[in-house]
Amino acid sequence: MFLALAFALATRIFADDFRPVYHFVPEANWMNEPNGLIKIKSTWHLFYQHNPTANVWGNLNWGHATSSDLVHWTHEPLAITSENGVEAFTGTSYYDADNTSGLGSSTSPPYLAYYTGYFPSNGTQDQRLAFSVDDGVTWTKYHDNPIISAAEESPSDLTGGLETRDPKVFFHETSGKWVMVLAHGGQDKLLFWTSSNAKSWTWKSDLSAGQIEGLPSGITGWEVPDMFELPIQDTNSTTWVLIMTPATGSPAGGNGVVALTGSFDGSTFKPDPVDPSTLWLDYGRDFDGAMSWENVPAVDGRRILASVMNSYGASPPTNTWKGMLSFPRTINLKEIASKRYFLQQPVNEINLVGSSLAIIQNQAIISGQTLLSSIRGTALDIKLAFTIEAGAKLSLAVRKAASEQTIIQYEQTTSSISVDRTTSGNISYDPAAGGVHSATLKPDGSGVIQLRVLVDTCSVEVFGGEGEFVISDLIFPSEASDEVYLEANGGSANLHSVEVRGISLN
């Protein structure tokens, strides 16, 4: 009887520990940024920084999960383990289709995983390689690791091997070379290395803040680079995109993800001048260490990003797990009113789960009026398209009950969207856990404002317009806070369409 009661209690605690419905979290313990995102045949692979033995940073391995649809995830055994005094820090994966590494065969080319080896005994770091010849099920560490030692990095590393990490590796078709982008967080620069065999590497160039025209000061602690080509919508052109996660300088404070465009010749990245108003991929507090999936078939054609949603270390009030994956989002590039914007939207696979809870079409909402108050839900996908009178505000409250609510608001006077966490629930765990995060969002050419709001147990992700501005934040409300309302103040709004869907994976 005692054991049964203890098991039931443990199960209840586990179930109620703010676990999201449709965002990935580890089965237990610590997670930070995603690693090695890659699609292998029909399977999406997610690797991530993981401490399997404690709910805090440390003892870092590559955790592993797989999915057929980017929504339902299966936990897999650890992929790259911490052993012999070397932990497995962040990195990326790529398909060696021609077996240039010689680590597979012509009939079974290998998948390569590059990661930083971290020595907790002295804090130094080097770069390492693992490979898989069974479609990503198991990974073997390369026998001649490290592939770039701290000594090899020393001419460009003034920190003595303490701040060189997070290799992004890809094959550059034009030059016929492998390229590695390394972050030097302590020096705010990225290094570019090349290789002909994916194992032996030669330094080629640096990219530092002084080479990026218009980059605001205070963007420091560069980490987690990613690099890829993107087409520019409605043109026949493509451009190279370089993203990274600075530790400081983001609009919401703390970590954030910047995206640069530019040219790349296989050795040197030349960034375009930066427009600070389009620099950041997210204006919330909780979008950190973003990375994209590689090896997505051309017939799919999407570049898909995900990040870790946590910039508070071990502070969030989750007991059985720490750190969750942002919902996967596509990223595109478009010129709007002579500016280039990165457009992000949740992957369409979310439309295949859940059911409709409410639909409103072509209805006015006047000042003081409230709609959607009969809706209940803690895992929702909400779409709004509306026009709004001068001076009016339209507010969407989610995870509401009594004194708790998280408010997503559009204010016509300032043309801005905001997420207000002031009364979102538990905000005592960190000084930055509350407050308001905002971004400018102008109506489209027809005067329509579009919002997409993903709500899960402990998170909100707000996509504005075509996705040119996103705000992602953690929230920790009471379990009973499940109400919704939509309210206008200071004027009316015309609701062209509103749809609320409840998300369930059962």
C-alpha cells in the first residue's frame, strides 16, 4: 500500500510539473540548447545538451530524441556521452553523402556529428567528431579526436582554450570544401576553418564585431553559430545567413539570437550592413541557442529552427526537468518596404493535431466588450486577423484565472505587440521572469494585423504579421488558470477572423 501510494504521488508530481503538452522536454533532468539537428530519411533527429543525472547544468552529453512529424517525440538513448573526463558540448551534424571522411562506405555514407569537448578539470575546450553508419541510431567517437586541439586554436584564441566552441559544420558545394564556423565567446568573434576530408582542418578567416557595419554595441558573448543559404522571397536571388546567440544585448535583456545576411566564398563571410530593427529573431526572453535542421529534402524545401526556451539557468520552478524546446518554426527571408525581414512561423505539422474550440468571422468588437470567455485550455493555437481603430488596443489574455493572466496586446497608437507577464503566475524565481516584452508591428498593405499565439503549459510564442516579429516567453501559472478572453479598449476592432484550437497529442 505504501509503495503504491508513493508511486501515485510521484506520478502526480511528475505530471503536474509544468510539463508542456506539445513542446519537447527531456524525460528528466537538465536540457539546454539543441545540437546536431538533422533529418535522416523520414525521421527528424533532435540532439540536445543534457545532464542525465541532475536537474542542473553539468555532466553534459548529447541527449537524443526522434520524431516523424516534429510534434510527437520519442526519447532515445544518449547519443554522444561524457566520458574519460571529457564532456560533449554543443555542435552540429551533417550528411557525408560522398564519404569524403572515409568513416563510412560508398554504400553506407556516414552522418557526422561535430561537438566541443569540454574538460571540467581545467575548463579547456577542443573540437571533436563522432559518426553514425546506422542512420543516426548509434554514434561512434572518432579514434583520432580532437580534430582541432586547443593548441591548434591558440593563434586565434587569447583565452587559453577556455572560449572556443560550438562548431557549425557543412559542405560548401561551390568550393568543394567542408566549412566549420567556431564561436569565440570570450572575444566576440567567429572563426572559419575548411577541410577537404571533414577531419583535418585549416583556419581561414575571422569575423568580429568591427567587421559588421551597424552592429549595436553591447552584443557580447557570441555562441552557437549556424549558417545556411536562404532564397529571398519573390526574387530569383539567395543569400547566406549567419545566426548566433550573444549572451547580452537582446531587446528583452540577456541571451538572444541575431541573424546576419551576407556573401560567402567558402573561406570568408562578408556581412551586409545591419539594420538593428530587423536584427533579432525573437523579442522575448526565452529563445536561446537557435539551430536549424540539416538534410531536409529539397522537395520539402523548408529551413526549420528551434531553440531552448530558458535563459534563467536552474531557476525556473520545474522539479523533474529543466529546459524545453521552442516549437519548431520555419524561417524565410522577404523584402518588405525596402527592408529585409526574417519571417518565422510554426511548422504546419501543428495543424494536424488538436481540434477547433472557437471560430469568429467578420465581427466587430467594441471598447469594453469581451469575447472567448467560455474557452478553457492550457495548450492552444490561436490565430487572429483584424483591423483596429485609431487609439484602440486589442488584448488577448491566456492562462487566466483570478489574479493570474498573461496578456498579448496590440496597441494601434504605437503599432506594437507585447507580451505582459506581470501577473503570469510565479515570477519570483528570477528578476527577469516578469515584465513586458514588445516589438513594433505595422499592419499589412490592407491595414490588417495578423497574430499567431502558441500557448502551452508554461510558454507563449507570439508571431506577428507574416512572422517578421516573434516574442517567446516562459510562464508558470497555476494549473487552474485556463481561461481566455479577447477584449478591446479605447476603440473598436473588426475581427476578420479568429480561430482558437486546443492542442492535444492523444
